[in-house]
Amino acid sequence: MGNTTTADKLVNPLAGQPASARGDTLFQTFCAVCHGQAGAADAVISAQVAAPSLLTDRARGYSDGYLYSIIRYGRGVMPRYGDKVRRDARWEIVNYVRQLQAAAVAVTPAAPGGAN
């Protein structure tokens, strides 16, 4: 996948912008088959390929550049999409993943006693 330090330095030109309908379409086309429609790794094939949930604290902690690099170069069993998804479209997918993550946090109930 390349150097993660270098990937972390990539700046998302769409950061702070709401996810686009195109980001949704791209995610559903290229990502949902393994990661599930909402990123929860609940697709039929998810268990077979060990696709991780994109809604975990770990995934939330990835930089935008790191997510972009995974889309571009692949990682583990995930194929590279650098030759299938254009640069600007990769950033739209990253923004859409961030929207899914934010939505998941918003609906996650607090644990008893207020701890999560």
C-alpha cells in the first residue's frame, strides 16, 4: 500500500464538505459488496473475505490520506482501485465513509453509566 506516513500526509481536498450522492454511488458500486451498504461489514461476502467494518474506532482513527491510499493501492485481500476509480472519486468515497462513520456514532446508544 505504500508508506503509511506518506499516506497520512495526503490532504483531502474535500475535507469538511458533505458527502456527495456520487460518493454514495461509488461506495455502493465498489465497496458495499464487501463492507456492507452502511460500512458495517454485514454483506454476505464480508465474513468470507474478512472485510473489516468501517465503523470501528480503529477505522475512524485512520487519516483521510490513509483511507485514500487503501482505495488506491489496496491492502490485504482488498484489491487496488487506483486503475478503476479516479483521484477525485477516491476522495468522494473517503468523504462518504466519514459520513457513514458519523451517522453510526450518532445512533450508537450510550452504554449503562454513560461509558462507551
